[in-house]
Amino acid sequence: MPMLRIVEVHAGNSVSGEYIVLQNQGLTTQSLRGWVLCADCYLYGDPAAASDAMFIFTQDVPIKPYMRVVLFTGRGEDGWYSTVDGKRAYVAYWGRTEKVWSHAGAVHLLQPASSHRIVHMSEKEASAPL
């Protein structure tokens, strides 16, 4: 069972000071690819608002047990960095010019890639020989 969890949401005074910290609280390495951070508007059925407040991790970065991931809202260069407590964390940057999480009622961490995928084929595709 995936154990990537939100451990801190820092709503800074500026876009460069706003960030979210995730941690792998499981016993196995997790790939970062496919995880999604989103604000409450994701749950309200407004696709435009949801996509504006949604970050999808596309990097296939292995996150070992108890390692952290920090997503900054502002600009920077993704990579592994030392943190103030002397540990390493994978740092990702969204590249936004406006704050997102400071205005969110709650932040949700989703892993849609782990759900079952249902594929609908047209009649033509379904009747074609394999």
C-alpha cells in the first residue's frame, strides 16, 4: 500500500515561500510519477478551477522510505537537495507566479494511477482480430 503522505503545508507570504512537504511513510520505495496534489476545488466538479489548483508529478523519481519530497509553488530547478536538518529531499518546482495553497481550504494527495483503468473500445476495434 502506498504510504506517501502530506506532512506539512507552508502557506508563505510570497509564491517562492509557499511549499508542501510529502514523506514516504511506508517500508518500500515509491515512484513519484502519477501522484497528484490538488486543492478542494477538485472535489466540486469545476474542471477549470480544479486544473488550475492541481500539480501532477510526472518525474519517475524513486522515493525511499522516510525520504521527503518538497513541492515549491514558485520557480527553480528540480533535484535532490540537502535540507536544513541535514537530510536529503527531492525538490520539485511548479513554476507558478501566484500562490495556490494559501487560498486552498485543504490540500489532497491523490494517486489516480493506482486505480483500475477501464478502457472503452469502439465496435470496430472490439471486432478486429488480435
